[in-house]
Amino acid sequence: QKEVEQNSGPLSVPEGAIASLNCTYSDRVSQSFFWYRQYSGKSPELIMSIYSNGDKEDGRFTAQLNKASQYVSLLIRDSQPSDSATYLCAVTRDSNYQLIWGAGTKLIIKP
Amino acid sequence: KAGVTQTPRYLIKTRGQQVTLSCSPISGHRSVSWYQQTPGQGLQFLFEYFSETQRNKGNFPGRFSGRQFSNSRSEMNVSTLELGDSALYLCASSLWDSGGEAFFGQGTRLTVV
């Protein structure tokens, strides 16, 4: 089992709809969780960080964390074609503070 | 505030040569991590340096090495280059000493011919 798992996609969502991206992790004591966006040929860009259970909102983005279920998600409201990218989930391994990365979900927003 | 700077941006090397890549982290950041990314692959962790010490290491052969200087700038070196080393090499810096938010440089695209 991979430490951080994401559906590779592609996930196709109509413009204006809500895109929902999911990530599960195996280290029960992980404390820090991050979502990154990576456009093709570019480097990853931090979108959201979340550290406690519940929702965290920033503009059109909402991160949701459920530590009991070892699950973190990213919702993108009013999806735009510019949101088309690969979204990477990252989790801090508590034992050595290393960031562990999922393989990413490719999101396509259809105009 | 300047971001993470990686040099050079592009590099073409011949098989068997060696290469050194440089990364200057965000001012005040003490942790620098290096990643390899190939088409269709996720981020493959190479190593992380914190306060001039290698704190974590990924599963790469010994041809891949790195170091960090007292000003937190970091270099990674790849010796005896192979065609399979062609990739985007990314550097990320963090403020925390506990795996906090990481900020990436633009990367160095290495092509081995």
C-alpha cells in the first residue's frame, strides 16, 4: 500500500461545476497536509495547507481533513479552464518530518 | 521576497559526464529538498538537507549526491550520467524544521544524450 494515494484520473469536470479531488494516507499520526497544483512543464505550486480536522476555505478552494478516516480532499468551486492541471497531495511523515507525495490527479475542466 | 532559485534552467549533458545543479532557498528557509520528475511520473524524492545535514534520503543510487552550505544554498551532483537521468529536477525549500509548507523552484531540465 502506498503511503499517499490519489486517483490518477483524468477527472473531467464541466466549467462552473465543483471539482472534488481525494487523497488517502496510511500514517495515522501524520499532522500536516498539503495540496499542490502543477501545470504541465511547470513546478508544483502550493494551494492549501491544513492541519486540523474539518474544512478550510480559501477563495474557490476548500480543503477537508478527516484524520479518523485518514482522508483529505480538495474542492474547487466554480471550476475554470485555468484550473486544468495535476493536483498533488502531500502529507508529512511524523517519524522523520519528510513530505510524502501522492502521484497526483489530472483534472480537466471542459468549457 | 525572492522565491526559490534554481540554476541552470536547462542543461544538456553526454552520457558518462557529471553535472551539478544549484538551489538557493527562500531567505530564512533552512530545509532544502530535491526531487526528480520524469514524464508521467510523480515526484521522486532524492534527499533533504536541514542545517547542512542530510536528514532524509530517497531510494536513488549513490551517483546522486548533495550538500548544503552554511547559507542554506544547496547543490546536487549526479556522476556518470545515464540516459535515464533525463528529467526535471526540482528543489523545494521549507521554513519549518518539521516538514512544513514547501515552495518549489522552477526546476532544472536535464537532458542526457
